[in-house]
Amino acid sequence: MNFYNFKAKNMNGKEISMEEYKDKVVLVVNTASKCGLTPQLEGLEALYKEYKDRGLEILGFPCNQFASQDPGTNEEISNFCLVNYGVSFTMFEKIDVNGKDAHPIYKFLKKEAKGTLGSEIKWNFTKFLIDKEGNVVRRYAPITVPEKIKNDIEKLL
């Protein structure tokens, strides 16, 4: 079982197979529009623009499980990300990342790369780096700014 075995719906409601990202380096992040870490969207977009032509994909999964910091509809979230941060990487529909209703992608990611205090996601902007074969390479804490992930991305590209 690897990352390519999963599917998720993008902001337009279209089901996307993670198989579409085969042979690419993927950074998966749970996002929130009203979080102190929300400005990381700018850094994520900068990473995406810098490396997308070399095979980087960034996949954003909005989540409202942490202090209700993403209460909007999928359309509101999508518009917020575009208008405020120019987000052009793929954003998916809002999901749960923890609990019984956690999205299967996040169940997999948490199993493959546990955090310092266990497998549960602790806050918005937890990041997972996936190699070109669909293996989870590393998990990054919410406070890890996107620029600090550059070297790891370059090694995998």
C-alpha cells in the first residue's frame, strides 16, 4: 500500500486519484484559513512555483478540526486561498485528519510517519513529503516553514 492507492475530491468535487502524482514529489499539508500559520500558504505557493516544472506537487487539505479555524465552505476556502495568497497548487475539499472520520489519505500518512508525540495530527499545517514512488519520506511539524523543506525536496527531485 502506498500513496497512489488513495483518492480525494478536489475543490470542484472531482475525484482525483493520487496515481496522477506518480513520478512526482508530493508535499501534503492540512491547511486552515483563520490560523496564525495561514501565511505559510504564501511560502507553499513560492515552493510550488519554484519547483513545479521539476516535478513538485503540493496538495492542500483544508481542515476545521483545530480551534474551528477553517469554518467556511469549500468555495469560500478556495476563494480565500486564491485571493489572499495566489494559491495555484491543488486544493482538495475540507476533510477531517483525526478521529473516526479521518480521511483515508491521512490515516495512511499518520501510520507511515508518526509525529514526535504519536501519530495524531496536532495542528494545522502539518506537512508530509512523499517521494516519486509514493513513499512517505518525512513528516514536518506545523511550525516548520515551507522554505526549510527546500533541501529535502531538491534531494528527491
